[in-house]
Amino acid sequence: MAKEGAEQAEETEQMIEKEAPEGGAPAGSPKAADAKEMRAVVLAAFGGLNKLRVAKRVMPEAQEGELKIRVKACGLNFIDLMVRQGNIDNPPKTPLVPGFECSGIVEALGENVKGYEIGDRVMAFVNYNAWAEVVCTPLEFVYKIPDDMSFSEAAAFPMNFVTAYMMLFEVANLREGMSVLVHSAGGGVGQAVAQLCSTVPNVTVFGTASSFKHEAIKDSVTHLFDRNADYVQEVKKISADGVDIVLDCLCGENTGKGLGLLKPLGTYILYGSSNMVTGETKSFFSFAKSWWQVEKVNPIKLYEENKIIAGFSLLNLLFKQGRSGLINNVMDKLITLYNDKKIKPLVDSLWALEEVKEAMQRIHDRGNIGKLILDVEKTPTPLMANDSTETSEAGEEEEDHEGDNENKERIPFIQQ
């Protein structure tokens, strides 16, 4: 069995190495042989960490309305774990290159692209394919990087801060004197929410996070609770009426708790479902268990209690619903806040492309404070060969243990 598994893995790797991208020339053809190649993280099939590897891919070229970007850094988000597992609606076909945001230098311009020059430092949203040395993406998804922002900060900026800004100001209409509850307060979005709330006078921020993160993030929120504690009662001890805004990236039983904590005219926003990711691979049991705990929303009850429930998906807004113009306006406001030194992306650690499995495991274990970044130019750390992520891949179907995962925290190999 072990020999058979090894042969299958080798066959899969050879398939990826030879594969041409969608719309490209077939592998082995003269056109493919003449094409330039690049390194990219490739997901061979949906599943565990062993489905990821760095492979050679044909380098894309900018089409009309696109910019070609030489990537310096890529953002790694929780949604990338869900993509790896195939735990999303209408997942694309594999093999694919994951990743939705990056930063780098403009290398070429497609026809009818104005406002940018070769050599410009930019950050961008990409509809997959971001985890590579070169990406091409439409002009509408590209933004210039402020002069004093690093490439790693720029790769940590778009997804987290646009999501936080849109939820707070476009959906929930945050104003002076309001209160906000945010889960995963130590993560990239959680820290962006905390910083943006600090730009509005007298906003109270309640946050939940793993206890080992509390010392590092205690100054960013007003009240901080352990993620396994009864935060509902803790919030009510401080604010008997509850809160004005709940930002929920967990789902499951937290949906009912969040709605119950809302004040009249309060807004609950669901923007993720990380509780559904409990093991290395997709688990239908975990999926069903999480949704079973979601309280059925009764419109009459919302009417009687004057409460608002909403959802927010930045990627759908950008790539499916065509609202890039709105996002451009938000990015302009965020860059102004950055230049005024009112917000600053928090980078947890930098990882080489070859270390993507370990980086993903760190997010899965909720060990990060801020954003994890794939640094395209970073040399892999030799210690990675002995990391437990490699030895755990055979247990692809095993479930993660319930709980905080505190004792599984990994030490970042390079910190920002």
C-alpha cells in the first residue's frame, strides 16, 4: 500500500510539473517549450496539505486591460484553507494556483491600460493564481503602494482592511459611541477592525481570541475574552444591553449568540465560517455539526426586536458582483488613513513558497497574530525538513482535536 501510494504521489507530481495553464499550449508543444516558466504553489486536488507543492508553470502574459506583476509577497487568508479543502461553493477545477492578493512590481502593461507604468509598486486582488512569481490581473483590481509601505505590508493590506472597512462603515454604519464585538481579534481582519474602530471617537471594542495572544493584542481592543469562555455573559457584565455590531467569522453556535447580544437596531454580520474547518481535510460531519448549531433566523423576530442580520463576502463582491468601483473608493480612503499613520497592517511572519504547508498549518492552529505572508524571494528554512507538518500528511483524514490548540502554536521562522 505504501509503495502504491508513493507511486500515485509521484504520478500526480509529474502531472503538475508538465501541466500547462488554462488557455495555454499543451505540455511538450513547441509553443510551450518557448514559453517562460515561473515557480508557483499548485494545489493538485482538494484535500490535505500533501496536495500542495511548488512547481513550474508557464508564465502568464498581460491581456487587454491587464497588468503583469512580478510578485514580491502574497497574502495567506483563512479562505485559502477552505479552498484547499474544496469547502466552498462552486470550487474551481484542480490543479490550480491558490491565492487572492499579492504585492509586487509592474512588469508589463496590456493594451488600454492607463495610469500605471512599468516599475510601479502595486498591490492587487487576483481571482486565484496569486501564489506565484508572476500574476496578471485586470486594472480595476490593482492599487499603487504608498512610498513607505513594504511589500509584505502591502500583501497584508487589501483583503483584511477592505473587509473590515466595508463591514464597519458600509454595512453596519459605525458611528461615535457605538460598541463592536469581533471574533478572532488577533487575526488579520480582527486587528484591522480594531485599528479602524480607533479612528472613530468612543467606540468600545469587545474581542475574543486564544489566551496566548492576549498579552500581544490587549492594547488593541477595549475588552478581551478567551475564545473558549462564555463571552456572552462577560459582555453583558460590562454592557447589559449588549453591543451595536457583531462581526462573526466563526458561524455555528456563535450565530445565535451574536444575534442575542445585539442591541435594538444592532447589526450582526457573518463574514466567514472557520468553525467548519476542524481537520486537515473537508469533513462533512463538521460541516453538518456547524450548520446544525446555526439558529434559524425568524424574520418576524428580527422585526419585533429591531435587529439586522447581514453577510459579507469581499471576493464575491469583487469577482462575481462587479463592485470593483466601490472597492476602489474604499482603498483610496484606507490608503489615506495609512498615510496619516492611523492604520498599519500587522504582519505575523514571512514564509517561502516552499513553506506554504507550514504557513497554512499555523493559520489552522490559530497561532498567528496578524497576517501570514508568502515571501516569493525568501529562501526556505532548512528546519522545515523536520517540521511535524510533513510527518502528519499521511493522516490526511484525521480530525483536529477540539479546543484552543494553544499547545500546538508554531514559532514563526521569520517575523516581520
